[in-house]
Amino acid sequence: MAKPHDDYSPLPKFLEAFPDMSGNAVNGRGETKPRLASPFFWHPHSKQAFGELQDAVLNHHRLSAGVRATYSPKALRGPKAVEQVPQKIDKDAAAWTADIKKFALENEADLVGIVPMKPEYVYEGYELNEPWIVMIGVAMDHERLNSAPDSLEEPTSAVEVGEQYNRAARVSRNLTNYIMEQGHYAKAFAGPYASALLMIPPAIAAGFGELGKHGSLINRQYGSSFRLSAIATEMPLMGDAPDVFGADDFCTNCQICTKACPPGAISETKQTVRGVDKWYVDFDKCIPYFGEALGCGICIGRCPWSRPGTAPKLAEKMSARRTRLVEES
Ligand code: SF4
Ligand code: SF4
């Protein structure tokens, strides 16, 4: 387990807003049986136990004029939803899959992948009946991301995060409308607020990469310098496969994010979370610093895979290593 770094003390306002429970318990750390994820942070206040803390974090972010502007109602987050056309256009799954991937990539997406819906991709208390998820990724400007930690006066990284969430929202809403115009139902999901759909598990299944020690995805093109959105749809589609190239192995021997994280929230070892052994970030340690630093992002900014041009070379090297180890075994 990572220890809190000695030189960081959370702001009193975040400590006061912390409920009398651990976010790691809500997340299911230490639980050996699988269960659905509980709605947790970035959900409507009434749906989760950390509403006061969420409000404290949001109020702190609103102290920054730059962050307020990024998330203002005037932010360009894509068109309103159109009505579903009554007459379905009939094509096979391969043709629709090619169509919607082309549409996404021609309309601001950098990554697109498809995966069948699974119950574990939906938060407890929500329901999604569409059989397919289309995952969208948009790359971030690494230099701006890596300027974290931000100050209220210079929120460069937070503004970059917000602008890319807005771009990801535009992709998902435009693609949703395109699908509805073909007579098929679709629903857009865009951050930073969460709703019914978990983003990281379906993104891994859709081939976006592997989970890193810092709790975010590592992609073979963009490292961890990208944001996600999604669409759930009943349009017939074909799924992609996970992309395993050795990021998980790399994390085993790397400590860059664990050392860079000011509150020491990133665990050196995998934890059992709702029945799955995986890299885990301690919510209770992360979130006060995350709140203070306007969304933080130090861990994904400092991750070597995020440096422009680095991830493809590291992926090639780690893939070759994996092949060699398999051949030798
Ligand atoms: S900084 Fe290192 S340990 Fe952390 S996620 Fe990136 S590669 Fe893995
Ligand atoms: S977001 Fe910041 S505080 Fe949270 S794990 Fe990453 S570096 Fe640590």
C-alpha cells in the first residue's frame, strides 16, 4: 500500500465534508465476491453517500474563472438529441460497424471501439437494455495536461480536461443523432459526470488498452492522455477485442505515478475489488488533493506512456517481450 506523502495535508473544508465512511468500502476494496459497482462520485447528489464532499469539490472548482467557463452552459457539447426516425434502415452488422466507426473518426473522435453490453458495465440502481456500447476516445494535449497541478488562477490542465470532455460529448451526441436518423435507438454518455454506464471496463473490452497502476487506461497510441465518452445502442454491430500489449507488466516495475502522487494514493500492488484483482487508487487519499488541484491529473500526465510519440514504441517493445516470454515458457 502507498503511504500518504509527508508534505501533504488536505484542506479542512474537504476533511469536514468527508462522510463517516471510506470511499474504498463503497468501491468494494477488499471484497472477494463480484458485485455491481455502486454509484459513486460524479453522480447526482441523491444517488451517493459522498454528496457533501462532491459539492465541496465542485464549489472549489467554481472558484476558478477558467474552469467555470469550460463547463458553462455555453460550452460546445454537441447538438440536442433528435427523434428516432420511425423507419429503420436495414444493413448488416458489418456494414453498420464500418459506417459508425467512419462517422466517429470523421467527427472529432481519435479512438472508436465497440463491445457487447454486460450487466457489470452498469452501476447498481440503473438499467440499460441496449445490446451494444460504442466507446469513443479523444486525445488530450499532453503539455497542457502535464502542467498539473493547477492553481485557481492558472487552471491549464483542468481547462484541457474540460475541453476534451466537451469534445468527447460532441462526438457521442453527433453519433447518437446519426444512429437515430438511421431509425435505430441510441443514447449518449459523456463525462465528467457519470450516469448509468461505467466507462473504463467497456473501454478495456473494446480494445482501448490496459488498466494502469494510476487507475486510468493506457492506450498503445495516446498512453493515458485521452478522455472517454460512449453511446449505448440497439443498432446491430460487431464487437472489438481487448488490446493487451504489456502495459500491465510495465506498471509492475514502474513507480513514477506512485512517487508523483502528492497524497500517496496509488497502491504499489494490485488490490481485490469486488472480486477482481486490479490496480487501485485509494479514493480517500486521492479525492481531497484531486479537489484542491482542480481535478489533479498528475498521475496520467507523468505516466511515461502519455509522452507524445512514446506509447507506440513502448507498446512494440513490451509486445515483443511478451512474445519472447511465451516462446521461452
Ligand atoms: S506511471 Fe508507471 S506505474 Fe504508473 S501507470 Fe504509468 S507506467 Fe504504470
Ligand atoms: S489524480 Fe492526483 S491525487 Fe489522485 S491518484 Fe492521480 S496524482 Fe494522485
